[in-house]
Amino acid sequence: MTALRVIVNILHIIFSLSIVVIVLMQSGKSAGLGSIAGGAETFFGKNKGKTIDAMLSKYTGFAAIAFLVTSLALYVLIANS
């Protein structure tokens, strides 16, 4: 039982750190709205940024769900010990 708890703890830490890193990699909602740089962006540049942000958003969702699952697993493992 303790080996399983150690493995779940390690996964929990990995998922929590990945959430922090992924969220920090995402651009802010106001990115690209500046008056000088806003007109310089092309159509393709805007789509590239949106697809990267969409991909990071999906990774954030996956990491958050995995974090929730490991949190519940840790709760169950600690409650049963």
C-alpha cells in the first residue's frame, strides 16, 4: 500500500508542476492588442498563435483532470490506511 501511495504522490507532484508550467506558457488574453504590433500581425501569424494556445489549453485540461484523479486517489489511500 505504501508503494502505491508513493507512486500516486509522485504523479500528483508531476501533474501539479505541469499545470504551473503549461499555464505560464500560455499567452495572456490581451496579447496582440497593442496599437503598434497589432497591425503588423498577418493572418497566418494570428492562426498560429491560436492553435498553440488551443493546444496548451487542451494540455491544461488534461493535467487538471489528472491532478483531480490523483487527489482523489490520495484521499482514498490515506483514508484506508
